Amino acid sequence: MSERLSCPDMTVTHDGVIFPRPRPEMIDPEAIGLRMAGDMAARIRAAQYLDLSDLTKDGWTNDQIELHWPHAFQLKGAPLPPVIIPPQTTTLGREIIEQTATVIALAAFLGVLFVALGA
């Protein structure tokens, strides 16, 4: 984070960062990046993939997502998922990508299991 400790979109306190504005009203790129990175990390932990259009469920606008999502990974160091679904993907495309992410996660688990069992 920069030397700046606060702006209208965020305030740094002894307890951490506070975001006083709702996501759609945020305009500061640094504050948006930090908050969006936290939302992305939570979604990745929950699903093992990231559907960028799901960030609208957190309150982000499509314009904010398109402009700030790449920078959000760099700011917070959110873990990069095996699959990132662009916002323009069709429903069938999303289903295929989600199933692919599941197969990748299962293959990784089985690989670890086989190594642990010495197979």
C-alpha cells in the first residue's frame, strides 16, 4: 500500500482497513483493488475457480470489474485459481469451465493421495 493512510474510499486504522463506501460508489483504484482482492480470494477459496461475473454479487459494477480485476491480484497476492472465467462467457461455457476446474482439483488431490500412499 502507498504511504497514504486514508482516502474517501478507505481508512487505515490500528485494526486494519475500513471501507466506508459501498462498492459501486468506490472510485479510488488502490482502495478498489484491495477490497476486490479480498472478495476474489474468498470466492477462489470457496469454489477453486473464479467467475469474474460473480463479483457483481458482491456489489461490484461490471465497469469496475473489467478495469480493476487484474490489478487486484497484484495488490493483495490473491491465489491464482486454475481457471478464471471471463464475464462474457456463455452459460454452457461456464458449465464446461466449472467442470474442468473440478477435474483439475480432483486430479491434484489424487496425485497427492498416490504420493502419500507410495503408489
